[in-house]
Amino acid sequence: MTRLNLYVVRHGQTYFNIYNKLQGWSNSPLTQKGIDGAVATGERLKTTKFAAAYCSDTTRAMETAKLILQANLVSDVKEPLTAMNFREEFYGYFEGTDMNQAWYLAGAPHGLPTFKAIQAKYSIGKAKDYLKAADPFHQAEDNDEYWQRVDRGFDLIRANPDLKDGDNVLLISHGNTLLSLMERYAAGRYDLSERPENGSLTRLTLTDHDIVVESYNQ
């Protein structure tokens, strides 16, 4: 069985992060703090030898990946492999909307006016379902659509013929995606009521058929 060590980093801070807006598939540039944070994460990982690097095709993820790889002293990998499968949840009509307003519109009809309230009573997956139901165009991803896409992304990593057992792989991810991964694979070990920090590091082990959480939001 092949086991790959995934170093999963949340992208650097963006302007939409400051403004508390849902980003999803939208592009918002890194702030100077976001750039500095990515450089700092690169410094933490500069002696970790990566056999491959992946990120979504959003600018915030690609810029974060490049800054981390530029700081690396021991890897031959200089550019990330991009794939839409690693994008954040697609929020449809609510792309670019204030987070609190969007989750109120999604959850209030069910008596749950915040994302935290939906997550506490049900799950992050249920929040995705509620948001799609509230989208007047019904284009936001529900939980099943989201995981079908993201699972194909992890299968892309598994199918990389250049990777071998024990290799380290860098993956630049997104806030809701990290929360979703922890909900699905961490078996309740972490408090998911707060979003992971920009530039934070999460360690996963990717096997042929599973994902194992080693650490979260460090």
C-alpha cells in the first residue's frame, strides 16, 4: 500500500478574507499580510523535500504555492500542478457575498441563522446542502457534488506515477475545504467552530483508499 505524506496549507490571507466574503471559485488577491504569511510558511517547510505540489487553479492558491516552493531548499519541484478539483466549495449565487448574510439566508428557514448553528446541530455538509437550496439559481455545490469533485482531486495525486511510498506532497487548500476534511476524516478530534488560520499547516496521510489526519491547523 502506498502512503503519501500530505502537507496541506491554507492559502495566504486575501482581501475577501478581510471583508468576510465568501470566495469559493472567485479570485481575490493576497494582501501583503497574505504574502508575508506564505513566505513564513515556506520558511517552516524549507527543509521538507517535496516530490510534488498541488493546488487549486485560483490565484490565491497558486501564489501561495509558488511562494512556499521558492523558499524550499531541498525540493526539485518549482511549480505546483493545478486542478479545479482542489477549489473551494462553489457558492453559486452567493459568491462574493458577506458570509454572515449568506449563511443567514441558507439557515434561517430551518431555524439556524448562522454557519456555526448549522454545523453544531447537523454538519458542514448540511450547510452546503442548505446553501444550494437557498441559491435562486441552484448552482451552489451541495455536499455530494462537492465531494465528488474533491475526491477526484485526491485520486489525481494517487494516480501520479512519479510518486512513491513515503513521498511528501504539498497541497494548497482553502478554509471550508480544511473544515470539511476534518469533519469527514478526523472523527471529532478537533473544534471546527473556528476557521483554520491562513497559512496554517495540516498533515494528512493519503493511502490507496483513505485519508488519515495526523495534525490540524498548526
